[in-house]
Amino acid sequence: MTTPAASDVETLVRAFFAEALNGHDLDTFPRFCDAGYVRHGSSQPDGRDDVVGLVAFAAAVGTFFEAFPDIDATVLEVVAGEHRAAVRFHETGTHEGEFMGVAPTHRRVRWDGMAIYRAHGGLLVEEWSVGDNLSLLRQIGAVPPAPGSGG
């Protein structure tokens, strides 16, 4: 298989966000992600930096679906190259399930994130991501507000 063109990578990433992530459909992940998918980042609920394998990645995303059943990611910008796409997005959701040891607060939350995806053979194979975890944790009461922030 060949590496997708820039427009193909952008289309793949946008479809992954729309159908799999915003569709809350873990069963569609194999349509978008390779079985050996690797996610590098510090936003896993268990504190790990890397998630290796599609099954582990889907399980990690599933914890967000459980904690925030109405989670929705809005893609703000995509910059695509030959086999990579950088995505800037924000996510919203209502904290309805336990997350990182915090009982449901029923609060509506919003946080920002960025990710770089690498594609090969028509599938996403690797991701480097960072999210505003501190903001998310503050909004659900896991971390106290910064002094002088008024919140």
C-alpha cells in the first residue's frame, strides 16, 4: 500500500473524528486505525504516556466515553502533509461517570487539545497528542482553582 496524499490524510483524520470519536463508536476504530496503533501523550486516565495497540487505544478512549457520555470533539484546524496531519480541537462533555477517581459531578466541561497523526497504508498508525488536562481536572473539582482565578 502507498502512503496517502495530504488531502487523503486530512480526510481520514476528519472522518475519524466525525464517525468514530463523535459517533462514540469503538467498533469503527479498525476502519481508521491500524492494529498496531500507538498513541503518545500524557492524557491517558491511568497516567501512562503511551498506549500501544488498537485494542488498548480503544479502551483508553472508551474511558472518556463512559465518563463523558455526550463528549464531542470540534475540529478547529487541520494542517496536513504527505503522511501526517496536525489537528487543533476542543472537546466538551458532561461529567456523568467516574473519571480519574473523581465521582460524577454532572458539570459541563470544555478542554482544548492538539494532536499529530501519522498515516500509512490508508490507516492512522501513530498519534502524538496533548490536552489541557489541568483545565479538565479543575472543572471537575479534582484540582483546586489557581489562587486569584476567581473559580
